[in-house]
Amino acid sequence: MNRTQLSQLAVLAAVAAHGSFRGAARELGVAPSAVSHAVGSLEASLGIRLLARTTRSVAPTEEGRRLLERLAPALDEIAHALEAAADARERPAGNLRITAPRFAADLILAPRLGAFLDRYPEIVLEIANEDGFTDIVEEGFDAGIRLGESLEADMIAVKVGPELESAVVASPEYFQRYGRPQHPRDLAQHRCIRRRFSNGTLYRWEFEKHGEELTVSVEGPLILGEDRPIIKATMGGAGLAYLFLSRVETAIAEGKLVRVMEDWCAPYAGPYLYYPSRRQMRPALRAFIDFFRHSG
């Protein structure tokens, strides 16, 4: 195939899409006679008739239809390649909307937001804190951040954080009064600080040891929705809490909190940024992904 045929194939596809030479000419910005000439030259070079012409309409012949069906994916790829090349010349700018759970916003995004906005001053970044899985297309977000285990199979995912580990903790005074649980089933005898997500659900504590997985619906007299009050309440002796280890490492080191059941708190997949298609990626989103991508 020569370069002339490539352009002629694009013209043929435009004529078939519009059902007329004039419609294709308007799309391509050329004269109808040029469109007719291109199609005629292609038919002559292939030795087959690709379009059936009447005074009222233009439609592909059987041979033309088969050619166009095989041609469509290749033309789409060429169009996407040209769009990507054009995007590469654009500076990341405009509004960028990201949905992320509170822990991801606090632990992963917030510490680096200043540096990101300094590098890309033309981006206006909005982060919505939502704990449940969000349909980013339906809700108008460019991308979302969630744990890897929560992602839908049809999403493209990029790792933006390390593996996570949870910790069950309480104050030394709490353990002096109530003792220490050794197994997740022991939690039924303890006051647990429960967490309610922004979507209304209560979190069930998750455990794993030697391949055995347990999910426990804990009970307790206190329900909170964010880490900071949970940590303060735990240090004040209100009960047991289930938190990310990184949130309470300092308190554990200082003796303000004590960790239990470490052997039941195995590391698990960390957060991923997810979005529906690379073909729809804006320069601002590409900049965000490249900046926050986790290399570990």
C-alpha cells in the first residue's frame, strides 16, 4: 500500500459514514469532485467497485463493506495516535477532578500537593473524599483512587502507593481493664470503636493469617467516621481501634497505644489510581499520574 492509497481509504471511510460525497467533502474540507476522484482512483487501483452510487444515495458494495469493517480499527488507531501527538504538545491545564477516600487524600496526596501545584500552575485540582467505589464516568470525575482489591475489572489502574498494613490498637489502660484479644473471635468480648464510611456502611474488620481470611462485624458503644477522632478516643481508653499502621506508629513507639494480634494483620494491596481509558486521557491527568505514580 502506498501513501496515496492511505489517504484514499480515509476518504472512502468518510463517504461511507456520511452516505454522500458532499458530506465527506465538508468533513475533509475539500471539493466533492476531489472526494469522487479519490474513491474512483482507489477502485481503479484495486480493480473492484467499493461504492454503489445512485442519484439519491451512496452506499458500500459488499466488497466495500468488508474492506471498511477491517479498515475501521486501523483508522481509529491512527486517529488516536494523532490525538496523542497533539496532546503531547499541550501544557497540562484546566480542571482536574479526583475522587479518593480520606486515607489516600491524607497519606498519599496531601503531603505532595504543594509540589504538584507548583509544577503545574495551570491545573485546578479538586479532590472529593468518598469512601465507596465511585463510577467516575457517571459522576464526572477524571479518575479515582481506591485500594487495588476494590477496582472493577474494566478499569485501567496505576499504583500510587505502597502496600498497606492495618493495626488493632488500644491504650495501655484499656488493656489493664479488659485484657488483650489473641484471636479475632475474642473481639466479641471487647469494646470496639466502629467506623462509618461516608456512604453509610459500617466497616467490618478484616484479618488474614496463613491464608485464612476472617471478616468480623465488631460491636462497641462508639461510632466515628475519621481517623483523627478515632485515634484520640483510642488513646483516651474508649476501646479497641482498627487503623492503618502508619497512622499509629508514632503513638505505639511512644507507648500511648499498644498493638495486638499483629500476626492477623497481613499487608494487602495499596491504593491505585483508576480511569476508564488511556485514549481519553487529558494532559492534566497524565501529569497527575506521572507525578503520583508509586515506583516501589
